[in-house]
Amino acid sequence: MSSTPDSAVRTYISSRRDAFLDDLGAWLRIPSVSADPGHAPDVRRSAEWLAAKLTETGFPTAEIWETEGLPAVFAEWPSGDPEAPTVLVYGHHDVQPAAREDGWHTEPFEPHTADGKLYARGAADDKGQVFFHTLGVRAHLEATGRTAPAVNLKLLIEGEEESGSPNFPALITKHAHRLACDAVIVSDTGMWAKDTPTVCTGMRGLTDCQIDLYGPDQDIHSGSFGGAVPNPATEAARLAAALHDEDRRVAIPGFYDGVIELTERERELFAELPFDEDAWLRTAHSHAALGETGYSVLERIWARPTAEVNGIGGGYQGPGGKTIVPSGAQLKLSFRLVAGQDADAVQKAVRAWVAERLPAGIRHDITFWGATRPCLTPLDHPALQSVARAMGRAFGQQIRFTREGGSGPAADLQDALGAPVLFLGISVPSDGWHAPNEKVELDLLMKGVETTAYLWGDLAAGVIRPPRRLVAPPHIRTQPAPLA
């Protein structure tokens, strides 16, 4: 049988599969838990292991980049073609804490395979999805006869993502010239389902705050003074109740300024996904869907900005009654942002809205905990179409599109490097990120390998290279990112 490029890729991957999984298992045995200072040496050991393996793979440059916290890994493999685009792959090598007593069936840092699944902390999030790039680039070379990738290939593998990426903005700002690229591939994501491969086109941003309200200088008697002085707990409740209008839209003036609306084509694509609302509600541990009028559940969580009351409190919380007007109250709010919104503008709008609604006699403070910006790549972007085509070849079926309702550091890369962000992941919801018995489906893992083997040639043929901006804009966040 003649060897087509696709068959050559698959033959090569099959011949190296066992060695690839052995190497991945060795990396998964390193408990690189960034949240635990006691594991800091393990995070460093993980970075050193990866840098050595990337050198073995063929990357002529593989470096450990220091931060104020835990190390990242940078690697680079020039194409040799002066016209080749430059692609940066982002992922992370740190993992969530895990212990057998959390409910793991086996030791979380001792990988084991059963029923076509590889179980270990980091198997899906994110070591498995980082590591498939090593075999993928070798398969790309084997199938094309090249000695270097068709693109200038760079990798930036972070060591603190599971701790909120506190040093990531400074790292990419410091190294912006070395990270310069035409497209960013984020391999820290997933698909809709095993039989419905998808590409994510964007993530929402996030800004959150605490509002502290102060009334009387101390708790006072509700009979002697109640009804005649402002009550901060009542005002906290009034703020929470006023956050949305009757259509469940956020009622803060200016909140929707700049929002990029869904196109009809995007709404059609979302509607094509096999969404089961009852199953989704079970996953959400909720009993009914509710949100902004005129939008589906998927549209609400992927493409619409939201405001949530995360906590409300004040006054007496003990058993029985205590008839007081409390001296203080608190309200915690979070705002998920979509493309076109500016976090600074939203924060200013919230401050103005709160100040306008509070009566005389109520003092207040608002504390915002930084912000993560939204990112979105249009459906017709050439780089996004390359990712979809490469996945389609690997999976042998149509690739659909999703967005992500959570937030992460991808927008930092988009802002600092002026490049579109694409998401390439093969994890499925049942993989159990951050949970006991995290796993990755081995056949999907190998589909990730195959996708990257096709991707670099496709990107080399089709990416339009915009002017690069190499200095981080002033609005890039400088505080730790909230976890997604």
C-alpha cells in the first residue's frame, strides 16, 4: 500500500506509542504541585525533566526560565524557512494537589492504565496535552521528510498555572521579543465529547470585588433605632437585588459597552451541539436553567457577560435572634467579561453604580482583585481554520466550535504578543480535572499527537502574519489571575 502523508503519520505514531507513554508516565510521577511550597523542588524537577526531553526530541533551544516563584520552560525550533510563520504553544507543567485519601482508587502520582485510559494527576491537565506535541512534531518531520518544522515552533510551559499564574504577566513581558509569534496554540483545554471533537474559539474574562458597607459605629438596638437610621445589611441586599433587571440583564449602566455580539452563524453552530439541558443541570447540581432573556444556556455561559453574587453577609449570624441594626455588611461580586469589554471600564462602572445607590449614612469601600481579560478568535481566522482542518484529518469528521465560560491566562498572551489565540485540546469532561482519579483517554491523546503532526504544515501554508506588537499594553493585569 502506498504511503500517503496521513498514513505515514499514523504509522510513525503507532511505532512510537509505547515509548511515548513510558516517557509521559515518568513525567507524571513527578508531583509538581505548585500550590504547596513543600513541592517547589518537584516543580523545578518537572521543569528540568521537560527541558531535557525537549532537547532529546530535537529542539535546539530548551531553557528553564526563572520567575519570582516557580520556573517555566521555553523551547524553540526554527524552521529555516525565512517565510515560515512563528507559532507559540502554551501549556503548564504544574498540577493540582492530590492524595490517595481524597478518593483516588490508586496512588495519584503512580500512573496506571485501565480500559484505554491513563490515570494520574496531570494526565489531562496539563502534562498529557503538553507532551503530545513532542511526538507530534517528530511525526510531522517523518511524514514530510523535513529536518525542521514547517513553522518556527516555540513552546512556553508555565509552572504556576494551578496557583493563579502570579508571575506569568511579568514573565511574558520580560521575554516578549523571544516569544514573538504569529499565532498562539493553547493546549490546556478540552473538547465537547469523545464523539464530538471541537475547537474552543475564546474565553471570558473576569473581574471580582468585595464591597464593604459601614453604618452605625457599632451594632445598635433595632427597637430604639431601627427604621430611623440606614442599615448596611439592608443596603447590601438592595444592591444585590438591583444587580439585574427583570430580563436578567446586568443593570449597571455602561456594563455592556463594547460587547461583541454573537453572530447568527455562531448561534447556529452552538445550536448544532448535542446539548442535553437535563444532564447539564445534573452536572450543575441545579434544578432549573435561568439567565438573560433571549439567549440559550450555552450562549449565556460562553458568550454573554454576567454578574454574580458570590457572597453576602452582615450582622448577627448565630443561633436564635439578636435584634440589632448591624454596624457593617459585605457583598462579594464577580463579573465574567466577553470580547469587547474592558475590565477597567467595568470596574469604574461598578464603583459609580454603588456610590449612586447608597443612601447618606452608609460609607463604603470597594476592593477589586485584579482582572483577567477575555479573548476571542473569529471563526474565519486562517489560523483557527488550520486548527479545525488538522483536527478534522485526525478525527476523520467535522470539527465543531465552542467557547469557554471560565477565565485563564490566554488573554495575557494575546495582549502581550498581539497574536491570535487558538485552543487545541483533546480532553473530555469525564477526565476529571482537579478531581480524584483524573485520567486521559489514550485514543484521544494519540489524536492530539496526530493533529499536531498535520497542523504545522497547514499553518505554514495559510497563516496571515499581522504586524507584531512586542510590548505588553498598560492594561495587562499585574495581579494573580483567578483560577478558571
